[in-house]
Amino acid sequence: MRRTLIVRLRIIAAVLITVALILVAKLYYISVVEHDAYLAKAENQLGGATQEMLERGDIFFTEKSGSRAAAALVQTAYNVNLNLTILKNADTVYTALNAITPIDSELFKRAVAKINDPHETVAKHVSREVVEKINALKIIGVSTSPERLRIYPGRTHGAHVLGFVGYKADRRVGRAGLERYWEDKISKKNEGPNKSFFADLLVNAVALGGGDANGQGADLITAIEPTVEQRLEEILASVAETYSPKIVGGVILDPKTGAVLAMAAYPTFDPNAYGSVTDPGVFSNPMVEGLYEFGSTMKPLTMLAGIDSKAVTSTTEYTDTGVIVRDGARVSNYDGRARGRVPMQEVLSQSLNTGAAFVAEQMGIETFARYFTSFGLGEETGIDLPGEVPGLLSALQSGSALDLASASFGQGIAVTPIAMTRALGALANHGVIVNPHVVDQFYYPSGVHHRAWQEGDRRVVSAESADTVTRMLVKVVDDALLQGKLKMEHYSIAAKTGTAQIAVAGGGYYPDRYLHSFFGYFPAHDARFLIFLFTVEPKGVTYASQTLAEPFGELARFLISYYDVPPDR
């Protein structure tokens, strides 16, 4: 009996200790983790008008050292309000307030004219120091109220990835980018003052035990490296300034893991001031929402499929006549010139459309279509960004010889830049495709954290086939591209340009409008980085080698230096 009593006492003690630990955790959570939120709520009750108080997790970039850099935060700012039903001596009040913080005189005049209005805001988003000075004046009819704001410290930095928070009905929610895609994870569910204290304790106890803190809102830890993102944006901005294209965009991917290290597009916007944007189309991320015919950057995939299916080898030769006719239509090389008897290497080095068509025709349309489908070009990649659309490969189902020939060099089929990047990643990753992702981890206020992405690796071709095409693409860079100007003595780089005519709605192509693309990976035989760049309708130039080759080279040299990549040759 004594033993039973001791056991019971021990159980009771264990329960009490557990409850005590939960209480301590709760107190810590209130006083430290959620300090600003509770402070804002208190100040809102004391300061004046009530409003929806924004509460959501933060978003961080990840520096190469592993440290986090704030990309999106919630901060408290304050508004200065007038109660015109009790305000006296408006001119004197204006002078007093304007001496503390700038007050727009015309706005103030319009406000005080509304003599029956109990709440007119005359200054927004002032600091706490300003609020303290104003409150110290104790002016009847003047009050301050807190407002929780979503702040993006980098302004345009990472705008298309981050997105922004805006109103939907009477609530502020994510309207674009990660803010929208991960709304359910990042938002904090405010259940109001009637929520049970012990129910709240239970939620946090579950989180402490290793589960998700339901309703607490997670911080998003992204794979975006801020310095890399900045360099990509600078280079894309330079392309935009030089060639005035409709769109220019790019992504830098780890081809082994699918982690997106940088992603950007121009034109861009400042998520802190999204309301001032006149063209809402700028909020769309062309890297995941745009469909494009990429042209000759598709040729390495055609060659990869041809070699893997054993339709051709790297040494196979064909007779290049410069022009072929399929279904009554002419298919020609970019210059229409015949090269005679040439090997497969020259199909890539000289970017021969007739050569790509030859490879596709050796496979046949069924085999060709099967490979392009396996590369994921007709599906969504599953990247954690909203609005992604699948590619259009319907031309490969037509049975048309012209469609087959056109698709072999990237015309007649349309895919997103991120899908193209993932597919080309099979070359960089020895035949294995990985799914791209932006967010690496979720972090909850309780300290619980877990990985945000799932592995979806799949082998689509043999390692031997992928490595064969890689060697061919290295030769393109070393010997052919810009006459070897991008070649690095101690680093192998595999790369290819793409120049495609822009399709006309209803059929055909513009003779003088082009889409340029460029991809490359390095070190070629153990790739750490895959870069994909594209631009739509650049002015004054025809070929992608003119617009994107050197920007790629700048990025490659930067990444090699920044990450101290050891030489591979």
C-alpha cells in the first residue's frame, strides 16, 4: 500500500512539473515571442479606434554562412488621429503636431472640416518616439493608434518571390508570392478574447512535444541567398536597361537539391508600396506563370533523348542541307546555310535546326514525346509559388512531321522558365530531375521546426547519356560560343543559347521579334549551380549570344568567387 502511495505521489509530482513547465513556456511565449503583438493589442485598446491587427510569421533569406536575413517582418507603427467632435483650436493643434512630425496642411484642413467625424487620421506610420511626444501634450481630441504593418526591408529585393500582403474583404492576407502560397502556414489565427487560456496552453504543449503549433503561424526560412539574389537582380536590371525588353528573368538553382538560390524578373515592384503600382500584371511571376517557346535551349534535351534512346550517338553524322521541308513547310537553320556532312557535336556547337530535327526523326514522334513528357515539360513542377501553369505539349500529339521538327528546336511547344530549368537540371544532375523549392524550413514560436519540401527525385535518363551531352555542351562553351570568350581555364562550364521567334496569335511567327534564353551549369561534371536566363523582345539585337551570354558569364564568375568553388580542370 505504501508502495502504491509513493507511485501515486510520483505521478502527481510529474503532472505538476509538466504543468509548471507548460506555464513557464506560456509566460515566455507571451513576454518574449509575442511581446510586440500583445503590446500592440493593448495600445490599440487604449489609443482609440479598433482595427484588424496583422499577425503572421516572418520570412527569412538564408546567407551562405547559414545566418538568416530578414525578408518580411511585421512591425508596429502608429497613426495620429483627430476626434473632430471635441477638438478645439485647430490651428494651434496643427502647429503643435507639425512641430513634432510633418503634417500635410491640406490633409489637415480637409480633416478638420468634418466637424462631426470622431476619427480622422492626419498622419500615418509615425514612430513610437513621435507618439510619446504627442501623447505628452495631452491635447483633447488628438489620439494615436497602433497599426501592424508588413515590412519588406529589402524593398524590391526578391519581390516576385516574396509577394505581398493585402486586403481580402476585411482581412489582410497574402496576395502574391510566398505570402500567398504559404498563407495557411504563415498566418496566425486570432481566435479573439474568448479563447480559453487552458486551450491555448494545450496548443503550446502539443507544439512543445514536437507537433505543429496550430494557429501560431510559422516563420518561413527560404533557400534564397540574399547576396546572390541581389547580384542576379543587378544583372537583370542591366539587361533591361540596355535592351528595353518586355520581360527579363532568371533563376539560379542547386541542381542536386532543387533549392532556388535566387529568382527575379523585370519589371518589378516594391511590396511595401504595392498600392502605387499602375499595372497589376507586374505582380505575376513570369518564371512560374509565363509560357514561352524557348528555341535552341531545347536542343540539348532533344540530343539527350536521342542519345539515351540510342537513336543517335555523339559521333553520329548527318547531311546538313540547310533547309528541309516537312508537311509542305520549310524548316531551315538560322542562316539557311548548308554545312554538308556534320557530326552531332556541330548540331549543338552551331545550333543547327535541321540537325535537331534529324535527331527527333530518328527517334520518332512517340519516343520523342515520351522523353519530353518524362522531363516534366508538360506538367507543373510543384514549386512553392502561386499561379504555376503546366506546359503545352499538345503539338507532340498531332502526328505532324512539321510539329516534330519544330519541337526539336524549341518551337511549337511552350513551357514555363522554371519547368525548363528543372528539365535541364537532368543534364547537370547526371540524369536525375529534382523538384525546385524556395522554402527550406518552417519554424514555429515554440521552437518546433521541420522541412518544408518533399523529395521528388526521379531518374529520366542514364547517367552516361547525361554526361555525354554535358561533355558536348562544355565543348560548345570552350570552342564555339562567342568564339570561346566564355571559356574558363580552370572551370568547366556547360551552356547553350536559345533564340526563338515570337508566335503570332492565330498562327505564324513575327519575323523581327525574338525571345532569347540561356542556360548553363558548372562545374560541369559536378554541378553546384544551374543558371537559366531569358528575355522577351529585346530591342536592337537578334541573337541570345548578344544579350545573355555575358550576363551569364558575370554570374558564373561571381558565384565561383563568392562560394570559393575549387577548380575542376
